[in-house]
Amino acid sequence: MASFKVSIALFAGLLGLGATSSATPTSSDVNNQLPPGVSNVTIISGGLNRSYLLFIPPLYKPDTPTGAILSYHGGNRTALDQLQLDELTNSEFNTDLIVVYPQGIDKKWEGVPGVNTNDTQFTTDILNQVESRYSIDSKHIWATGKSDGGGFCNRLACDAVLSARLAAFAPVSGAYYVDTLPCTPSTVEIPCNASRRNIPFLAFHGGNDTTIPYLGGERKHECLPTIPHFIRQWAKRDGLNSSSNITTSIASNTVQYSFGITGLVQLVYDSVIGHDWPSTIPNADNQKAGHQPASFNATPIVLDFFRNHQLPDCR
């Protein structure tokens, strides 16, 4: 597995990513911090001025259809924070895929309790704009995200329109809120309106996650399912045997649960880490008090999963 190259300057910047300010960053704030190959793009969505960061890979050619990834930041973080966290723009992992980092209003996403923004429409508007400006392979567009952004990935996977437009989903430490009480985490009904079956779905979660607990529970007056129940529901939704899976040890303290012969639905569970984007080197998540680096890197696993899945011809 490839190793990370993280400069001292970048790491110093990562340590400040846990700030809790809720203000949406201004364009000038973002532009002053952008790495090479990344631009800040504005767009009107639902009558609102919105923005996203756009990474164009070094091997991009205007005459060659290119795959694209949508990556959604966690709550109270920014698109730039997510770019620095997920390493999807790291040339050791990705030299050929476009990556889009949408910015949530007030650093939040649709689906989080109390949030009323239409980020599903925002995502559609971004896709339309990016596809009109660049050569995009429409069968190879995927979505990932951290925490609230991971929960929003699940929302996209369950959307009637975008489930047929995005090929695969890979949330990390996802917050999968269900608007129902009382909360029964192991049996709560999880609504989903996906317009196709056989949706590739890969989730990551830590056993020591105290923000979005692995065993679920009530949070923000809504219900979080247990992660095992959540992933089994995806297997069932995809027509797989939800009570049978292939268990593989992929690293110390880390197990991969795969449903279906080809692993269409997967869960990677690290019993030790907390509410983190799994990484073997220091990042903004694992350097917080009480956290630690993981025994594996999530990023190359996400990329491999995406590259192995495209939209079917008949959806």
C-alpha cells in the first residue's frame, strides 16, 4: 500500500482543522490556501451563492472522458479541510481522477437534524456544471465523505435521481440520522428511495467513535442505527444475503465484512480508532486528544472500490 507524503507545513495546517466556527468561509479565505491544481468555483443553486473546490489531476486530457469523485466535509469543517484530510488529491494515490469538494452552508449538510438546505439539488447543479466544462465519464462518478458528509453520501445513495447518476458510495465515520423516536438502533427502519438495486456501498467506522457510536443511539433528538444494522440493510436493499458475509482481517484491529460474492456491500471496522478518517500517518482527526493513527489507510481502499464500479448500462 502506498505511503503518504505530507509536508511539515501541511501537517501544521491540519492541526487547526478542528475549529468549531460555523461561518461559511469566504472565497478570498479559501483562495489564499489552495494547493496547486485546485480552484475555488462558485455556482448559483436554489437561488443561493454556493461554492466548491475542484481538483484537476495532472493526467487530465480534455479529449478523454475522466472519472470524478464528490467528497463531502464533516460538520463544522470546510471543503479545504476535507481536501487536506482525505488525500484524494495526493499524487501517490490519484493522478487521473477529478475530485470535487462541495462547501456546505454553515458547514453543514442536508439530513443533519435542523438543517433545511437542499444539498441534493446543490449536488445535481455541481454535476451539471462540471460535466458542461470538462470531459467527464458519466459512468464513473462516485461519492465519499466524512461524518455528516458521510451521512449525506448515504442520502445521495437513497435519492431516486442521484442513485442512478452516481456509481458507488464510500462514507467514512458516517452520521446516518433517522428522524424517529424512541430510538431502537439495532432495528430502526432506515428510509431509502434508491431507484436502482446493486448499488456498491463501502463504509468505514471505528469502534471507539464517541461522536457517532458504532452501536448507535439517540443524538440531536434523532436516531442513529448501529453500524452493523445499517450495513446489513444495504446488503438487503441490494438483494444480498444480509446474514452472511465474508470476514477478512486487513490490518491490526481491522476487519472487512463483505456481502455478496463480489463484495458489493462492505464495512471496514477498526475496533481501536475513533471518529476519524483512517490513516497511518498523522492527520487532523487522529492527532486529537484520545485519538491515534489507524493500522491502515482508507484512501487507497476507497479509490480501489470506486475504480472497480461503474454505473450499469440498465439502471
